[in-house]
Amino acid sequence: MANALCVRDCACVRTVREQGIGPAYSSKVGRFGVRVGDLRFPETLHQKISKMVSTFQRGYDLGKVDVAAETERYLQFGKQIDSMIVDGVEYLDAAYRDGRRIMIEGANATMLDLDHGTYPFVTSSNASIGGAITGLGIAPSRLDAVIGIMKAYTTRVGSGPFPTELDNPIGEKIRTIGGEFGVTTGRPRRCGWLDVVQMRYAQRINNFSVLNMTKLDVLSELDEIKVRRADMAQLALCPSIEPCAGWREYYSDARVCVCVQLAVRYIYNGKELTSFPANLEVLSKVHVEYETFPGWKCDISKVRSISDLPPSALRFVKRAESLIGVPIGWVRARSPPKPPSHHSTYEAIHSNH
């Protein structure tokens, strides 16, 4: 039924047209959704699909929907996947009791979590550790480890406050090298510096056992790297760096020389925030201070041990590790493929704001 839905744009949050996850989750919460197990019961499936269509027609322009045809289509889907339909709670419990390894992979990220993310600029589910517990029916005490996946910089798709965003050619450079475009929509992701305040917030929610830092090599071509931190006690260790007049762009060889301030923390109304703000009114007005690191500008794609990283890259990783308070057990360096030519550039990103 996804193709039959045409989702309206909202002033602040936009759901992907025709295949947006928002309407799917609204049917779940509204108790008129169709579940996988329902595909086994043709006598009631028609009634449930009919109720879903009539409910959505009150809010969306669906046009004419052939409920009988939709019911038959989904009955055929049910036959194709019937052998894979199980009681998920029982299945996982049996696997756990048999001593089998169970790996749960999450999607999206903590800051897109419906309850703990930058609401309303979030997805429709719990993308943090809680989603694994409630979604699969696994007791929290059965989790042996929680591995956090993070990039060496910050990205997000769509609207919403983004304190470390690089809405300039530097961000475009990271976006191009890192292949930061939506997998389904092709939308360019917004890119910014690594945000330790945000990572600490994610740690409080998920209690990571260890972190996996990806795409470190994307930063290899920058002259200076920035990482946000919140520890005021560390200020004495860092000399003050005055803001420079700006950054210079060298498009001939795709190099960008970055001049930055010392980046250290979130400041709001002259005071340091002790955590990631819950209100967008605050988040949109925070002043960001940075700590600056020299770049390494060399190929690290073949490095197989963290200790073998270039000194500058190693300092960056170790500093992020100490400020977040979670060990970084893996660092992944890779060179993603270049995005297709039809993807938007910096000008397209800028025009969306």
C-alpha cells in the first residue's frame, strides 16, 4: 500500500513521499495497522486493510484504492514469506538458551530517536538501544555488549538545528569524499565536525561498551580537524587560537585550508551546558567552541592498527576517546565511491535551508 500513499509536507518535518515511514508508524500507534502474522488469515485481512485505507483517506488524498486487489496482493506476499514468519520472542529466546550468538544491528542514530533525538526532526521509532529491547522482546539483562558506530565527523539528512554544521565548501568537500548521500533518496547529507557533546549524550542513553569510528580517512585531506568537547577543566591545556579572517579555497587541486577557533563546548546565554539540550530553542542558539587539531594529509586506508595511524590522526582519535569517555576499539578508514553526477552540490544544500 506504500505506493498508494501520498504524504503531505509539513512546515517543519518532511516525510519521504509515497514511502514515508511516518504513516506506517501512525497505523501502529493508532491500532489499525496490519502485522506480518495477519497475512496468514485472508478472512480478516480484507477487513483490516479496508479499515487502514478508510483511516488514511481522512488525512491523505489517496485517490481510489482497490481494497480487494490490495488484499490479494498481500496474501500472495504472505505465501512467499510464510516459512519465515515466526514468533520472534520465542525464536530469539530459544537461540539465547541454546547459546547461539545473537547480533542486533540498529538503523538511523540516537539523535533520530523518537523520544531522545532532536524532536521533531527525528524518525518514527526508537533508534537507540531501547529499540532493540522493545522491538525484539529481549530482556536488557541479556545484552553482553553495546557497540556504538560513529563517524569521524557528524552528518544528518533533512532539517533541524545542527550546531557543528559546515554549510560551506568545506562541508561539501567532506560530503563528496565521504559519499554522504541518502541511500534511498539520494539527498545530500549535511556534514559537520565531530560533536563530543552529542556523543556523550548518546553514551548516557546507550551505555556503549566500545566505539567503532568510521570514515577517518575522509578527513585526511583537511589541513585542520576540529572536535567538539565539553570539559572546561581541559581549557588550561589548550592555548587560545584567535579566529582567522576566513578560509581559502583551492579548487584547482581540491584542497581547502581551514582556519578555525579553539572548539571546546556548548555555550548558551554565557554559560556552559552540561549536556545536550533537550529543547530546540536552546540548541539552535548555542555557541560552539572547538579544539583544533593539525591534519595528517596522508593515505591511511591500508592502516590495520590504531597505533600505526599518523601521529596527528592518532591524537585526534585518542582525544575523542578521552572526551567521550568510551574506548574506541576500531577505526575504519575507507574511500567511498564518488557520488553520481546527478546529486546536488553545495549550492543545492544551501538552497534547502
